[in-house]
Amino acid sequence: MYVNQVKDKKGLLEIMKSAVGLELHVEDFQPVIDFYKSIGFEVLFHSPGNYLTIRFGKAILSFWGENGRYDEQSYFKNFSKDNKKGYAVEIRIPVDNIEDYYNSIKDKVNVTTPLKDKRWGARDFRIEDVNGFYLCFTEPHDWIFEFEGYKTERDD
């Protein structure tokens, strides 16, 4: 599937020009495509062996490194393949109707934290993707300005 088949190119271009872009390095695109499509993502661009871009609402993820090319990347080649991908990184994706979405995917994925109410007033859940990346799906909420002076249990 290629970009010319995407319906809202203008809207996506505006998102892509103003948002942080994530590029995740993986060995094989097909498990990524299968996994993310099964949980409602859309493939925007797929150039086998080169690049893959998917989206869910305004969340856009790109993947590079198929067929071992990730080993060639100047920074990542310094680490063991045994390192868990995404270690110490959480990718947060806002989701409308989070309870319905959670119920539709929870049996298809590795849920690491089930859907629950958080003390900051939103609900979220976390999963691990097929490559070990840690994804947090959350209700859209004001996660900065509403919590001025916010303290965690550890700040007391």
C-alpha cells in the first residue's frame, strides 16, 4: 500500500509537519503490519525492505531496518541484538472511546497494564508490541496544564 491510496493526505501532511516523528528499528515489517492492523492501525506507506509508516488517528509510527538493515545503523549497531527494543521508552497514543478499544484488542495483545483509572483523571492501558515496544493507549486529556504543581506519591 502506498501513500497515493490514503484518503486524507492534506490532513496527514499537517500532522507530519508539526508532530514528533518516531522511527522504530525492526528486523521484519510483516509481523509489524499484521500486529498493528489487528489493533486498528492503517498502513500509510510500505516500501518492502525500505520503510513502513502506519497510523492510528493522529499517531504516526515509522519503521526502518527490514532484512537486517537495522544492524547497519550507526548508533544501534553498537548494541547487542539481545537488548529489548524500546527499553525505557513509552509511546503514548490517545484513543477516543478507550474502553471499547481496550475490549476490542485485549485478547489479541500482550497487555502489560490493564485499563484503569489514573489519579490524574484519565484512563489508560499499556501493551507490548510484537517487537517489544511499550505502548500506552490513553484517553485524550490535558496532561500538562491541568496539573500545575502536580506531585507524585514520591514527592511528599
